Amino acid sequence: MGEFDVMAGNKAVAHGARLARVEVVPVFPITPQTTIVEYLADFIADGLLDAEYIQSEGEHSCLGMAVGASLTGARTFTATCSQGLAYMHEVVAQATSYRTPLVMAVANRTLGWYWSIGPDYTDVMPEINLGWIQSFVESNQEALDMTLQLYKVAEDRRVMLPAMLNLDGFYLSYSQERVELPEQEAVDEWLPPYEAPFPIDPTVGDSWSTNLVPQRLHTTYRRLLEEVLRDSEAVIREVGEGFATAFGRGYGGLVERYRCDDADSVLVTMGSMTTAARRAVDRLRAGGERIGLVKLRFMRPFPHQELAEIAGQVDAIGVVDRAVLHGTGGGLAFTDVKSSLYNLEDGPPVVNFVAGMGGDDISIDDFQAMGRSVLRTAETGRIDQEVRYIEHEAPPPPEPVKLDWDQPVYPGSDGCAGCGSSIIFRHLMKVLGEETIVINPPSCATINYNPVSKAPMILANYAAGAAFETGVYRALRKKGKADKVYLTSFSGDGGTVDIGLQSISAAAERGESFIWVCYDNEAYMNTGVQRSSSTPMFAHTTSTPVGEVWRGKPQRRKDMVMIMAAHRIPYIATASLAYLPDLERKFRRAAEVTRAGRGLAYIHVQQPCATGWYFPEEKTVEVARLAVQTGAWPLVEVEDGLVKLNIKPRELKPIGDYLKLQRRFRHLSEEQISLLQEEVNRDWERWLSLERLGKLPWY
Amino acid sequence: MSGDETVKGVILLRRKDLGGRDVASWRVYKPVVDGEKCVKCGLCAGYCPEAAITMGEEGPVLDLRFCKGCGVCANECPAKAIAMEKEA
């Protein structure tokens, strides 16, 4: 018997992965999955899990890393949801054809209007038919147990397919429930290490799986994959029964039937909403109604057999969906159930309820109403309304404050108190004015300034910020407006140096004439302080935590000025919110260069972040000033290849003055501090020598 | 956000519907300016993340509807003319 604790679903999944002794964990943060990979970082940093941890630059790469690792024979785990899962999409298809038995947790989040973080199944919908095992859990305990079961199912020779564990964002991922942690010895006995049958390691075997199949044989291989998914049903049942014997918890097989024995009708659900549906069934049963509940635990392979049995016993089926297949009129599970039962003789009518989209709560009352509706259908044999949307009223949003205001950004924002990004944004827009289009890859700014910006701010897909900007620029140019409307990005470091780098590089190379402003708080702040490649060496972040084994981020930060200089763009500058005249001058110069159509102007502004660097918020400007005065953040300009160091203190202050104000560096040893001091000194000399060089030779 | 009669289901942000964001309820401390010490340098207005401070003829003008009490103004004031006082 293991120990009990109260924990969020994300922590339960992380424990599951730890107990499964996963060997390679590529990660990328996205709400509401992020803490799964943060807990795993903590486990590894404290020596509780011996695994390779890879902070990927984006989800497409993240799943690529997972497939690579699994092909080489490692037991692999990763997690994502929503936009991140969509970004992985083409690799999801590859994982199936390579037969890599990796497990991916998806803390479901809507793939609808971009900036919604509430749960529904629109994110798993486009992935569900690509050949992965698809499971849905109802509780945090089931999430932990399912993580272990999925490895045993996936790695079984009869299966050898990747598996997705779907758990509702927020309702499970961030809600605390009582969970029992099995003992490691018991898990080790039940789940032995992964023995890959065909690892691509030439020192281990001499066969490896291939994706190259002649055209004539594709239909055959598709049939074979379907047979494998069919075969996996037996494996799922076996593993479930074996788990129940070993650990004392059984969940049924592909479906769980609740009070279906003498039911006239059933509701079909999946995921955490099942719990409320159970209570509604109890209430209806107490009132004498004969209704039951079917919980879909696995949607792929689809439980045709179980559904056919149930259909033979009832007079109506009501499927509750948290996903809409746009263009078909109804939801995902509804379409699956209806088509599964279509060819049965005398099948019951099937109706659909679409509810809880975007995380809207589905109450027990809502389920009771759905139940009554299905019972009515059972009674009359008639479908009044095939698809019903369970909608709720929303409270009105907060009223904006009307006032005379000539600046492009209204006062107030949703940013943290003392937010440096707000200081930067107000000065940027003061220079550019409201006849500006602002392209904003996901970051804190998206939350903060949309409601107060007179200039349109457009949320661009994370890896495509500069691509969106290019499209806007070319349309403006075609319409003769390129010199009448300013075009800038306002992007965090994530959207610039990591996931956004490819599209910035491409835009720079093509010579697109727009401004790129990066406000650099040196981590992925909006998802809760995970490292970026702009995080300074040795800093604590939640994906480079300080523990027994790890001592913060081991790598130096990326040098974006030189990367952009390698593209030979006309204007590059670093800036600081503590040096406002210099900052505004650089924004003005960028505006001039781009309005003249000369190419990309890139400005990289440091943004001290009280929330993520852990200093008191009144010191935002003070910390920024120290960064410049110690040489931690040199203020430089590269105009047509000519390097200029703008602010040259007679003597750089010791780096310790800057570091000691920030608790993200509080663990630093004397040795680490002197290493950082050496690095700062070296970089400073480097800038001075580049300044003396005259023009950079490759311009 | 609003809709449009001509395009069903579209979600729009209209410029005329925008305005300031009242965040007064966020703060615990509020800035108080000592007019005698103030040298009207304008740094407080330049640094305020929320533009709750603007420069008037007589000196800084505070619109406390937009002040979160972060204290950057007080920290940066070269004349030490701003004190952060606890809200009643």
C-alpha cells in the first residue's frame, strides 16, 4: 500500500512518469499542462528520477525529440495540449508509423479562439484518428494509474503504438484530489524496463523501423494498423485487470458502465465531467427514472462491441460532447457513436449535447436536464432536436474607464504591479503613435495591453510571429500603405529567441521592412517562469530548478545581436527601460529605417520582472539600471554593420551588485559569481573591440 | 468585445469601446507626493508602468484609479519626494 497525498492532476501524472522510470523527457510549457514538466524537472534536479530532460524550443521539436528518443529505445514521456499539440501534429502522425510506444499527457485545452485556456476536447480532435491509443481519465488517481497502464499497453509487442493520456485542463490538471502513490518496488515488478524490439542503435540490433512504403502497399498497411488497434483492446483489458490485481484499483475496460443494468436510456460521457453526470444519474434514479451512464475511457480503439451491447438494451442514447466537429453539426463522440451504431438492426435513437466548451462548467443540474431529455426521447421514440447546445449567460466584462487620453495606450493594464513590459510598451507606442499595427506572439503582453491599446494588437501563432508580420507588411505594401502605417512586433524572449527564431530569420533574410521589438524578461514568464535561451547562466527557473543535482541553467544565453547582425539587417539595438531617452531614440531610428523600406529593424529591450526574478516590484527600474552599469546588459547599436557601445561607464560595477537583488540567483556560489564576472568582462572587451573594428566585415 | 450585424459570430474589439483599466483595488500602498521636495523632473511619470502619473503645470498629477501601488515612482524619485503610504 503506497502513501496518500492530496495533489493536482499534473502532479499525479508527473509521479506516474517518475514511477515508470521514464528515461527521456522533452518538454515545452503550455497552460494548463506546464506543471507536469515542472514537477519532473524538480524530481530530476533532486536526484529522484534519473532521466534526460530536454528544454525544447517549441512543441514540434519537442515531439520530434520524443520520437527520436523512443526510436533509439528509451522509454519516453512528454506533455502538451491545445496550440502546442496542434503544432506537433505532423510528428503525431510519424510517431504512429514509426511504432514508437511513447506516452504523451494532454491536459486538454480548447483549440478554438487562441487565447482561451479553458478545457475542452477540440485539441485532441484533430489528433484522435492518427493511430494513437486515446484514453480519457476522470480523476487524478486515474491519471496516475493510467500513465503506468499506458506504458504497459503501448510497449506490448501486440501494440507498439504511441498513447495519449487526456486529462481535463484545470478540472483535473490544477485541482487537488486525494491520490495514492504506488510504491516504486511494486511498480518495478509490474512494469519492467522498456526493451525496444528494433532500436535504431547499430550496436544493439540490425533492423530498424522505416516510414518508406511503396504506394501500392499503403492500403494494406492501413488495414494492418487497424488490426493492431483492434488487437490492442484485449491488451487494454488485460493490463487493466493486472493493474487491479497488483494495485487494488480497477476501472473497467474500454468503458465503464454506471447503473446501466435496467436502464431505458443512457448518457455517454468522458473525462472529468463524468463525475457530475454520475450525480445527475443518481438524482434521476432517486426519482424513479431508469437511466444509466457510460463512461468512455478509451476512444481509440473505439469500443464498438460495448456500445453495440448497450444499444441493444436501451431505447435512447444521449452523447455529451466537449468538442464540435465543425461543418457536421455535432460533436466528436456523437459522430463516433452514431456511425458505430448505424448498421445495427433496430438501433436506438442517438442524440447529442454539446456542453462545457472552453471550460464552461457543466453542472449536475445541466446533466439532469440532459438526462430528462434523453428519457423523453426514449419514451416517445422521437428525436425532437438531434443536437442541443447547453449554453449559459456570461457576466458582463469590466467597464473600461472613459477619459480624455491622447496617448496610444490607455492607463492601467492587467500586468503585474511594477511590470517593466508596461513601461517599454508605453514608450514604444508614444514614439510610433496609434496608426500602428502591433503583432504579438503569445506572452504576458497579450493579457496586459489588448484592452487598453488604441492601435490594433494581433495575437500571432507563437512560431509564426514574424510570419504574421510579413503578411501584414506585404499587404500594406501592395495597398500603398507601407509608409503610412507603422508595423512592429511586441514579443517576449520566447517568441524571439526560441520558437520564434525561424520566422524572424526568414523575415530578416528576405529584407521585410518592419520593426521587431523583443521585451526580454529572460524566461517564459506567462507560463510561469520556465527557461528560455535568453535566460542567463545559473539562473533558477522552473525548468532549470536548483536542487541536489542541478544548480540552475547551465548554458550561457544566446547572443541575438550577433545572430541578427549575421543577417546583415540595417538596424539592431539593445535598450533598457532605465535609460528612457536612449530607448525612445532607438524606437525612432527603427521607425525611420523601416518607413524608408530599408529592411528589418530589431530592438531587444531588457525587462526586469519582479514576479519571475523574485525582487520587490518597486525595484524594476533600479535592477534595469544595475544591469547596464555592471555590464550585464550592454547598450549597443549596430547600424549598417557599424557597432556602437552607447553607454560606457568609466568602470563597470561588480556583477554581484546586480545579482544580489534577485532571488533567482540566491543559490550562486562564489565560483559561479566569478565565472559570471569573467563572462561579463569578456563580453565587454568584445564589444569594445567590435567598436574599434569599424564596419563588421560581412556587411 | 462586440459583434457585427453583417457577419454572424465575428468577435470584434472596437476602438471607441476601449478605455482605461481601473486597478485601484489591487493596491495596498499608494504614492503621496511632497510638493516642496518635488523638482518636477518628470521621471515618475516616465517610469510609471500604468501611466497613473502624468506631468501637469504644477507637477505630477496622480490618477489613483490606475495605480497598483508598485512603488517604482517612489523608488526612482531623485528628490525622494514620493512616499508610499498604506491605504486606509
